[in-house]
Amino acid sequence: LSLSLSLSLSPGRKYDGKGRLKEWGTKESADKFKEKAQCLVDQYSEYEVEGYKVDGNLTLGENIADNGGVKQAFKAYEKWVKRNGKENTLPGLDLTNEQAFFLSYSQIWCQKKEKSTDPGRNGHS
């Protein structure tokens, strides 16, 4: 859910509640959004995957969604820990629970893909 909400913020911030093209936020919030978005563009444009340079502008919407989603999921995990107490760490792994959280998140990106897929140029980093 948080990934979908984050994904809607990139283009969605330019539309009002009735779907009309209308900037509904303040100039200050739009400027802050653009500043943070540019930070992600710069970060992802530095990555190279299988010999392909990632186009941070092309992947921006997905990067905003992915980063927003994992950020909200981690906040929810931290809230759960405050209510329920810290869990035991996983046996056999020399990782904190926080490290295990992000490692498990990274595993969703481990997949088999066709050689013809050009990483970082299809909207996904």
C-alpha cells in the first residue's frame, strides 16, 4: 500500500481530487519535492547494472515508490517493536534485526530476467 501511495505522489501531486491537472500543494512543498526527487535522480544515475548505466530520470517514479514503500514499512516495523519488544535475532546470521529487515527487502529484487531487458532503461532500476 505505501509503495502505491508513494508512486502516486510523483505524477499525482499535479492533479486535484477530481483528476484535473492542478498543482494543489504549496510552492514550498513542490520545491522540496523537486529537490528530493533530484537527489534520487542523481543517486540512481550513478548506478550501473550489467554494463548499463541507469537513467535516474526514467526510473524516478519507481524509485520514489520503492524508497517510500520501504521507509514506511520500516517505520511500521519500528512501531511494532516499540509495542511488542525486540525480537530475537535470526540464528546463524550475524545480523541485527534492522539489517535483516533491509536484507529481506533487497531479496525481492533477486529474479531471473530476459537478457533483452535493459536494466535502468525500462522504468525500473
